[in-house]
Amino acid sequence: DIDDELPKLLGFNEEAIIGNYIIADALKKFNELSKLPDKDLTRAKLFEICPSIGIEFADYYLTNIPEQPSYPERGEIFQPYQVRGGRDESDNQIDPSNFVTKNCLIRKIIWAYTTYKTDTSVPRIGYLKIEMMDGNIAEFKRSKVERQIAFSDVLHVLEGAYIITTFQMSTDILRLRLCGSKKAEDFLAAFDYYSLWPISDSAKALLQTEAEAARKMRSESDMYMELP
């Protein structure tokens, strides 16, 4: 415990020490990378320098949401959500979870914004289709399409490995944020490297199956490209 108290006893700012170390370490890695020719900047080389470099993992704000902590009393929660597709739209469910389960894992999400007030800074989603990794599909759309409040015929798509981390819906979807990767292997690597949420064994197994299928597809594609 004395190690934890030592900076304070010596009159040093502990946060500054940690911050300076992180910045110095990041600059060191950046300098190493900047000296390499482009041809040497391979994925393997990036992982050799630092396991976290080269992992594509990000937040995706499908609606305009400020970066802020959770406010459960306002229905604004930042955590994994489980998606369960029913026989019809009224049976579909999106519920918060304390950890990532296989019911959280999304392979593909398609959405369209409403056409009402298209210049607004807080667009609403009027149509949403979620294709889960386990094969289930959940679809949400306005139950009553009015002349001025329909959803656009322009569809937006994300494919890869994603989970919903913020969701709020009334007639339309008001808040929707996801996090994830374009590749399941990057999603797994991010959860191994960062302290995000616990992930169930069944979810890990599903991601590993998805990653293996993608690697096999890429390998077959590369073989096809090499054929004379």
C-alpha cells in the first residue's frame, strides 16, 4: 500500500505521473511507426509494436447523442443491449444487459431516418432492421406512416460485429449508439485488451465462429485472385 501513497507523500501529482507516462509511451510508439516505410506497415508489424494498434473498434452514433455518462432515471443507459426478434414486429425486444451475451451480437444493421425536418440536428430513425449473428432478425418501423413523417428511402448499412450500447424509442427511435468492429476478430481483440464489459462464453464462441468463417472466405478469395 505504501507504493500507492508514495507520490502523495513526496508531493507529486499521481494523475500527472500516469498521464505523462501514457503520453510518453504513445509518442515513443508513434516515432517508431513514423520511421517505417509504408511497405513495412503491416498488421503483423503493428501488433508487434503494440497489441492494441491495428485493432479497429469504435463507437457509432446513428443518432446525435452527446458524450455523457448514463442517466437511468431519464432512460439514458450506456451498456450492452440484447436483441430478440419475434414472429412479428410487436414481439421484437431490445433490453439492457449487464454483460455481452450472444443475443447482443449484431452482424448487420440497416436503418433509415425519418423525412420530417431533415435539417434537424437530432435526426430520428423511422426504420431499423437488425440481423443477429445467431440468425435472428428484428425489424422496427413506424406503425403509422403519415404523409409528412415517413422514413427515407435512403438506407444506411453497417456490417461486421457490433452491439447496441444506447437505445431509446417512442414512435421513432430517438437514441441509438453502437460499438464494434468491421471484423469479428477485431471485436474479440478489443474485448481482450480493453476493460469494457464481461462477455459470455457462448458470445465468445459465436464471435470465434464468425471470425473463422470470415478468414476462410478471405483465404478463398485470395486463392481465386491468384489463379491465372
